[in-house]
Amino acid sequence: MRHQIAGRKLGRSSAHRKALFRNLVTDLLNHEKITSTEAKAKEIRGLAEKMITLGKKGGLTSRRQALAFILDEKIAAKVFDELAPRYAERPGGYTRLIKLGPRLGDGAPMARIELVE
């Protein structure tokens, strides 16, 4: 039984999974919308929201925590300079998940995750 075990393993080692999530969150914050499998999109939703919340906090500690996760310094700067002011009045829920249907190749359920306006 899997009672109270959070998260999805996605058939990867923990280091591979962490690298995957860092790449996906970095791309989401850069392009503001990406298409991925439904499971991956659901997993990165919380991580992306945490990065935007760090941007809203502002300080040096928050910036360092964001830089420890986000791969590109320019994208981290975008979070603090552009995205944080955009969501200043919003208490959370910065992302939207739209289900797209199965992928043609293998039938995997696909979804688009995007930042709300």
C-alpha cells in the first residue's frame, strides 16, 4: 500500500528526477507555458509556484534559494523583476494546467502548464 507517500517517481532515480524538475521549472518560468506529460506538469506545478513566491519575498536569502534551484541567472532575475510584481496582489495559484489528450506516439496523457495573467 502507498498510504501517505507523496510525489511521483516517474521511473527515474532521485538525481535524474531532480534535474528533470529543475529543467522543466526553468523552461516554464522562461517561456511562461510548456507542454509536457500530465504527471510531470502536476509535479512541477508546486515547484514553480514556490519560485514565484520566493520572488515575491524579495530578499537576498530568497534570491539565493531561487538560484540554487533555477538553472539560469537571467531567468531567476526575471522571476524577481518581472513575475513577482505581476503576482504581487495574488495570494497563490500562479499556474494553470490544461489537459490536452493523449500523445500520438505512445498515448501518454499530455497537458499544458502555463502561468496565469
